[in-house]
Amino acid sequence: MDLSEINSAELRQFVQDHLSEDPALLLLKHQGKVKFDLKTAVQQIAARQKAAKKLPDWVANADLIFPATISLEQSSSEETARFKTDHLSGEAMIDLTGGFGVDCYYLSENFGKAIYCEQNEELAAIAEHNLNMLAPRKFEVVSCDGLDFLQKTELQFDLIYVDPARRGSGNQKLYKLQDCQPDVVNAWELMKSKSNRILLKVSPMLDISQAWSELPEIQKITVVSVKNEVKELLLYWEKGREEAEKQIEVRDLGSDLPGFDFSPSEEEAVSSVLGEVEQYLIEPISGILKAGAFTLFGERFGLKKLDRNSHLYTGPAIPSQIPGRIFEVIREISPKKQEIKSLFPAGKINVICRNYVTGAEELKKKLGLKDGGEDFLIGTKTQSGYKVFWCKRVNSLTQNPLTPQSS
């Protein structure tokens, strides 16, 4: 990618003028009719369209350059990047795996100086342009292996940030930390010797117990979700807190739901109270399920669990400020096509299956249903067997859980 070509006034104006148009059609329509590299211009338009929801402020900035699709897919959103800045500050920080630079930019806000490292020379050049546009003279951009730089430098940092690549040479997904690049497990002592704090962003698919098995000195793990979809796990270490009890935080961005904090020892110390379905069914937000707070969730909110492996909870009333989806149970129904058709002649009802004999798609196909409306069929296993319940949604995940919605 020729950055000087991208910075030409004609190309940049073309990009701004055609942001809402189909990139493929633009190629056909303007081929041979412009003096700049049309493919580069169209790539910039396509990248901005793809990043519009994820990086709205960056997309709105006409001076910034966007990389190929894969780098956009791997970057944090502005929302999750801003979240990482909480309680992190100091004189100097370093991002060992800079990528597109979104995390590095937002993390740097509370630091005097930031060093960005990236092995991909083209991506590093794009990031250098963008970071200098966003915060002139704050960043040192180095196109190199971040661990090599860390090994050779005499500098000390108040924060080391790493987002290891999670795909292997065959594009397969990697879930163990030591299999990712860079290998933060083998580099752990080096990183500790160079910084007071270490922050790792890892795959949302990583098992939390696996993270602590590989890096037992990690003190806190934060499960970050956006509107009930787990996006990333953040692993924290801070010098001087070696004796602190391990903690897990759950945060759902984009909703008004409260966080859920606990220690693994708390989860191990309580037992679930099992019971049959009462007036309400509650499904914890995805971050709580990812964090493994299967017994503590019920204990904290005074709820019964339907079955040991059914992560649905029940009670006669709605607990205050509970981080989960709430459903009011109308009644149990038989999952037979004739009965369902008589109850829902339009064939529209949302279907959820949790620890049920089939998945939701299979059950919908069997009963001839399509998702829609405010009614729900929830298939699950209780102490007395597999059952299906007709429910009404009481709350959405972007509103106060105590505020009922009209059906």
C-alpha cells in the first residue's frame, strides 16, 4: 500500500464522496476514469464501511488510513478499547503487538509516552500515520518483534500491553496462551522485569482455568462483553499485589446492567439450590456464564437452579438489578406441533434451548416455527425431566431489569 498515494487530495476526496456506495460497483463505474489508484480508494471505502459500527470516531476522521480487512477484524472496538483505560496510568507504556493501533491509542491517554511495536511493516506504517494524526509527538512506532525490542531496551514501563495472535500457520484457532504469538508464558519473567503492570487481551474462547494454569501469577481476569456477547478476556498482573486473592470481573458494555465480581474461592464455597420452575426464569448474561459463576449467581440473588447442568434460574419474584434476561412463565406446554399451532397460529415465537434434548434450530424446525414477537419457548432440563415453557420477556439487556416491557 502506497501511503503517499492514499494521502493524495483527489483520492481522499473520492473516498469521502462515495462512502455510502457499493465498492464493487464503484470499481466498474470509475475504472480508467480517475488519475489515482482506484483499487486503493475502493479498499479504503470498503474498510470504512466495515468498521463503521466498531470504530465510529475513527471512520468519521477523514485523515486516517484503514488497513486490510483481517487487521480490522482483529482490532478492538472503540468501546472495548476505552474500557481498558480504567485505572491505568503512568509515564510510559508499550504495546508489544500494536496491530491497527486502536488499543494502543486509547491506552496511551493516561500515559506521557507510548511505544507501539508491530512486525508487519505496512501495518506499522499505517499506525504511525494514524497515531501521529491523533496524538502528535506522543508515540514512538517501531516495526519489529515486540519481545525482541523489550529484550534489548533499557527502558522501564508502567504498563506492558499484549494482544497475542490467536491463529496458527494453517489459520486454525489457538486457545492455549503458550501456542499464541508472542508466547507470553515463556516471556513472562522478561515482561515482569520490565514493567510494574502487565495487561493481556486474550481470546474469549480461552478457558479461564486454563489461563490461571498457564500464568498462575495473574491476579484478575475481566470478562468483557458488549450487549451480551463476550468479546474478550483481560488478564491483569500488578507488581506488589502478589498475595492478593484472585478475582474475576464481569462487565457488559452497552447496557445498564450491573457488573458481577467474585473470586474463584467464593464459587467453590457455595452449592446450588435446585428447584422446579416458579413464576420467573432468569438467564445470566453471557459474561457470567463464561466466568463460571454457576452456583454463586443463584446464591447471590436467592434463586433456585433448574438442574445441575441447566444454567437457568427461577424464583417467585424478580431480584433487584440482576444481570440477566428475565422471563415470566405463562405455563408449561407440550412440544407437539398441533398444540403449538393452536397457541401460535402465525408460527412466530422465539425459541431458546438450554440443556435440552435438541438445539433451538432443530426444535423450531420440528414445530414449524420462526423467531419473532415477544413470546418465547424455552426448552430445558429440570429435576423432573426435559420440559418446554411458554414465557413472556420481562426485560431486555439494554434496559433496567425491573422495567417491564409491553408484549
